[in-house]
Amino acid sequence: MERDDARAVATRAADYTKLRRGAAAERMLRAALTSEPGNGVLLIELARALHAQKRHDEALSAAESGTTSGAA
């Protein structure tokens, strides 16, 4: 996945999360992460989507992964 593509997915997922569609954002992000599992931008956005769904432990884990992998 190209860097710009990952950012576009993250931006779209953020929009879904803001619209209270965290599950849709999560699906989109997890699909993108299959081709780029260490992408920090995608992982941080996944953390936000999970947090919005009140899945705090999973959100923390995704955030920690995203901050240790760096923003791709």
C-alpha cells in the first residue's frame, strides 16, 4: 500500500468514527493493515475507532503498536 493510500484510508476511517460508525472504520482499517501491518497511522486510527466502540483494552493495544512502529 502506498503511503498516500494509507493516509486516505486513515482519513476516511476517521470520518466514519466521527459519524459514530466505528465498526465500519475498524473493518476498513483492519483490511488495510493486512497489507501493511506495521503502519503507525493505520494503527493509531484503529485505536480511535476501537475507543469509540468502548473497546478500550483493544484500543490501548493498537495505540501502543502504532506508537512503537512509528507513523509510516
